[in-house]
Amino acid sequence: MTDGILSTIGQTPLVALRRMAPRAPFRLFAKLEALNPGGSIKDRAALNLLRGALRSGELEPDTVVVESSSGNMGIGLAQACAYLGLRFICVVDARTTRQNIAIMRAYGAEIEVVERPDPAGGGFLRARIERVRAIAAALPRTFWPDQYSNMNNALAHRQTMREIAAALDGAVDYLFCPPAPAERSAAARTTRASRVS
């Protein structure tokens, strides 16, 4: 038995994709991150962002967490904040799906919707970040996880890689990762591969 929903984040199955390239001289595996309790790999990052802030003292019981998200990070943070008893405000934009908004609200998140992109050309992302800054300035005690530049976001995946390496007895040659949503332009739709040492 595990202690609380957050303890079920990670340790997702690693599945052999035997039919995908049956004649290839290599084995191919997929990590099923959709089986995290919030439905995506962002659960790992959301929890690590909050844990880092709790350790540093930036996040206390009366702190309001405010973040910009188009979906999965918001769901991960909403889930973790609900469990930890923290107020969470998620700034989304007009393109965010009703389903993602409904899930965040079910966890108790407050939703702020940005209807128009940034007029200076920064798109919806810049407009969401500006709204986060405005909310943070208006409230007495806030924490902005800043998933875009907070190293605790990326550091969450050290554990992901440890799980992969352990499941394969360290025999990992390549790790393929999809690009982040901001990188999904017409010129960047191919899968990137990085050599694992």
C-alpha cells in the first residue's frame, strides 16, 4: 500500500515495442508516462517543483501557487496542491481544452483565462506569464514555480532515467524524447535523439 496519491507518481511501466521494428537489430521500449495519476509526465515535474520550493522555504502553507500552463503541468500542479492543501491559481489561454480546465477545477484549482495573445508578438505564452506576474504582485504571498526556467523541472527526470536504466540493467544506447510544445514548429516536428552515456 502507498501513502497518498503523490506517492504513485513515477515507476511507470517500461514496455517493449516488439512489433514496431521486428527485424531491427535493436530493442525498442516506451515509458508509459500517461499512467502517472494526473495522466502525463508533467506529474513528475510538478511534484519536483513543489518539493524544491518546500525545501527552500519559498513555499509555506499560506503561500498561493500561481503558474502558467496550457494543460498537463497545470493538472500536475493542481493535483499536488490539492493533496498538500495549497491554493493554486492556473493561468491558461483560450486554446486550453475544456477537459483540462475541468480536471484542474475538479482538483480545486482557480482558473484565469487569457483571451488574447501578447500584442507585442509574444503569443499566448507571454500573455499568460504577464498575467501570472500581475496575480503574484496583487497577492501577499505567492510562489511561481516558473516551469520554463526552474531547474527542478528538468531535474525531475533524473529519476525517470534512473527507472529506465534500472529496468534495462543499464543497457541503454539512445533516449528519444518528443520536443516540448513550444518547439513544435513545422521545422521541428522530427523526434530528437540524444546519446546516453
